[in-house]
Amino acid sequence: MESTHLLSGSKKRVKIHPHTVTAKYATHTPYSPQPGIHTHFPQPGDDGYDDAPSFEDFGSFLEETSDKKQLTDSRRWPRTLFGSRDKERDTPLKPQAAGGGGDGGEGGAGAAKGSGKGVGEQLASFGEASVSASRLTWVGLLGAALAHGCLIVLTRLASERFSLGPLFLLLVRSIVQLLSVAVPLQRGENPFGPEGYRLRLLCYGIAYSLSLCCAYSSLTFVSPGDATTTWRLATTALSAILAFLLLEERLGLADGITIAAGLCGLGLVLLPAADVAESDSPTDPVVFWRSAFGWSLSALAGLWMALALVGYRSLKERVGVGTALFTVSWTGCLLAPASLALLQEGWSWPSGAPAWGLVLGLAACSVAAFLGMTHALTRLHPALVSASQSLEVPVAMLLQLAVLPAVPAAPEVVGNTMVVLSVGWLVAMKLLPSRGGGRRQREEYEEILDSPIK
């Protein structure tokens, strides 16, 4: 295309390529460069000259290579997530003529603004894949909550019927979990984490193991139900705060309200029974301070667990679940004996097959709970993961009613009901599709298609 410039009455012929611009000037007067300035425009036949398409051919070239054409062509034969476009492969693309750029652009725009059946099917396929992955994630989370509830009951049975200390159970559990080193070794990964992230992985393992040590140590001073409820309440609240402060991850309004309702339910579970609240007998100072120490350990365990959840959330792209399990295991093998020596808890080995079976069952439940919860951290907010694990409290209450007959108090029943409802509502919000969600995604998709900037 030739255009006449107002400056010096020169004519310029421009050829444009995506990576090269070639200009040839034809002036009425001989061109004389200024002293000290060396300017050269390559001519046909010179080195560096690229025979790029001119403006006349550039319309068809742009239409052939634009993202808009690729997107509109994909709508003729919708692409599925796991399928293939066999029909499109069998039909070769027909090259357009040099002057057909305008028609192709109008046709592409018309297809982009058409019925949108291909876009709808594409969004449906991606939506179904996302919902399927979310379903697996939430199934794993609910399974982890069930395993955590079994852990509470098994720990109480081991303590009451077989006289096994909680910290000893934690040590045996950590030793059994050392077998998880086979997972990173099989994948050819370093079991101590990738280079450059080992210190952060070590801090994650120490925080997780310290949380378990504090939680299991608190069982010596307070009841397992109170210790677990306090631990979960502190973990959920602190993980939401730390994720915002350290990772700048925020919760939605609906998620925040649901989590707050679950925390209120846990608070009702922690209310003392009526006979204890109305008793006028003086409290023994030793019993009071023992209980206070146990409650403090439970809250501290929640803080360490919140740090661990946020820490793994920041490492999710670099550290696999198997490597994380091995890190937690070997750090637990170091910190559990130290806690045993610090609290002077005696060693008590299992005697008989039932005791060993209970210990192995406890280890299996702990592995299942860890895998479900850690895998969910790769997709969900740490506070959502911890809030879903609050389901362990009502699960433990139901299992204790079946194994250890005890009548729950009214606040405990109401609180557990609130926890179940909050977790159920949270799962329903994440999995059930909304009516306006698909329409909004489709409008945003078509807005991208119509935009001149891709």
C-alpha cells in the first residue's frame, strides 16, 4: 500500500511482517543522511531483506493466524476435554485468497456472535471436569473427617482399655508412616524435597509434628472430646487469618458465614455440662491448672496446625503428598520421644494381638486422614479444609455412643448439629451448579471473542 506523507512530499511503501518491518522511501530529492548518522533500509536482494506480506495480503494473513479464527473454528467441531477432534483432523484447512481477509473476518465475527453451541458444549465439558475433580476432592475431605473421628475413638479406647499413652501412639504412628518414603523414591524424587524448598518443607514438617505433639499431650490433662474440639476450632479460625496475612488468600462472603456458623457449633460443644456449671463445690487448684494447661496445649496445637496448612498450601506446586507424609513422619519420630521425655510419660507397649491391631488401625486411619486433607490443600483454601474436618467431632460423638455408652448433653447435640449443617451447606455450595453461573461464564467467553485484544 502506498501512502503520501505530508512531510517532504515523500512516498513510502511499507511491508509488515509479525517480526519485521521493511520500509522503502522514494523521495523527490536524493537522500543525504546527516553526518554521523548511518541509516540503511534493506532492499530486495540484500542480506536481511524479508519478503513480508504487504498490507494487501496482511488481512488474510492476520485472519489465518488470529486467535479469534482459531476460537471460532473450534466452535464448529466442539473439542471435548478427554476426546479428540477426529473430524477436524480429516478435513484440511482451505487456504483463503489474498482478498478474502475481509470476508473471513466478517464470517468469523458472525460465527463468534452466533448461537454459541460449541462454546456452550466446551464450557459444559470443562465444567463437568472441574465438578468431577471437586467431587473427588470433597469425597476425600469427608473421608478424612471420618478417619479423624475414628482416630479420636481409637485413641480413647487405647488409653482406657490397653493403658497406651497418647504420645506413644503418636510415636508408633510416625514410625509406621516412614514407609511412605517409597512414594517419592518410586517417582524419582528426593524424599527431602526439591532443592531450594527443603528448608520450607522442614518448617512445614516441624509445625505439623509440633501440632500433633501438643494435641496428643493435651489428652493427658483434658478429655479427648474437649481437646479435639478446641484444636479444630483454633485451627479453622487461625488458618483463615494466616492464609490472608501470609498468602493473601481471602474467603468469600458465603464461605465466611458458613465457617462462622461451624465455629459457633464447636463453641456450643465446648460448653460445660449443666451439673458441672451449677456445682458450688470449690475447685481444686491443681485440677484447675492441669485443665488450663491442657486447654493451652490444644490451642497451641491449633496454631501449629494452621501454620502447617498454610505452609503446605504455599508448597503445593513443588512438594507431593507422599513427600509431605514422609516429612511429617520423620519429624514426628524426632519430636514424639522428646515430648515423652519432657512430660515424663511412661512407656507402655501393647500386649496382645487386639492392642497391636488397634495401634495399626490407628496408623491406617491417620494415613487416610492425612492424604485426604493434604490433597485437598492443593485446590481449596486452608480454612475450608479445616472447617470440613470439623465433621470429626459429630462423627466421634456417634462412634462413642456405639462403643462407649454415654449420654451427650443438650449443647453438645445442638453444636454437633450446627457443625453437620455447616459442612453440608459448604459442600453443597461448592458442588451444586448455580443457574446463573453458566450464563455468566458464556457471556465472559463471548466478550473475549469479540474483543480486539486477545
